[in-house]
Amino acid sequence: MIYINKLTLLFVMATGLFLISCDKNDDMDNFDISGTFTQNDQMARPAVNTVFVNAARKNEFNTTVPSAMNTAFNAQFQSVLTGFGYTTNILGLDKATFASVLVTDVLNVKMNGATTFYDGTNVLTGRALADDVITTELILIFGGATGASNPGLRDDNVNANDKAFLATFPYLATPH
């Protein structure tokens, strides 16, 4: 009987702590006060938003429609590329052109042909689960005209997912 009472007391205390710590409904973060869905984050291309947009403009970037991103942020992206010592990349893109590619944070989808982030020929035609997106971005930013410059900066050294992807929907591996 004492054991059950202690268990009950422990459960009540844990529940109370949980309820006290849950004072904010995170599900409402994506809605304005009228209940309309609002855009809070853009991350179609991992790391681009994180690296190229400074903290002072992060919310502005995340709520800017893609068609307006180039005008609003191209100069900032070029400035970051300048800081990285960027001149051109394996695609032959100068700083302004490459900035305009990066700044529009959308995930393209090619309806016919290869769907890949970059396979040596096709560029930003989509993204397969197995695409090494971060290494591709590093090569495009730091690899220079041949993709071979700056060997220490052009690879994240994560060469595969920790678990194999499934052959059928939902394709993602089960969590650990």
C-alpha cells in the first residue's frame, strides 16, 4: 500500500512539473492572431539560410516570398561569398550569379529527368534523400573553378546516412 502511494505521489509530482513547464502552445507559433497560417522559416536548401543570413535579418528572410529574395538579400549573400574568398565555382558562376542562385531558398523539382541536388551534370533539379547536400554546397562555395580547391573546406566528411533508406514510402529510415 505504501509503495502504491509513493508511486502515485511520484506520478502526480511529475505530471505537475510537466504541466508547469508547458506554459506555451508551440503549435500556435505558425499562426497569426486570426488563426491564419504564417511563414516562420525557410530551409529548402540546408545551411544556406543559416550561413548567409545574419541574425538581425533572419526573420525578414524567413518571411520574404521567394520572388523577392534576390532583390532583398543578394548583396548580403555576395558579401558573405566575398568573405569566403569566392571568385567562381565548378558551375562557372561569378559571385553575383551564384548569390542569385543561392538566395532564392526554394527546393526545385524537375518533373522529367534526374532529380538531384548536384550530380556533376544536373544542378538543383530536386533533392534525393541520399544526396549529400552539405558537401555539394561546400564544393560549390569553396571548391573553386574545378571543385578541387580548399580540400579541407569542401567536404563535411559525412558520406552516408546512418541507416539505409527504405525502398517504399515513407522512404525515411525508422528512428533509432
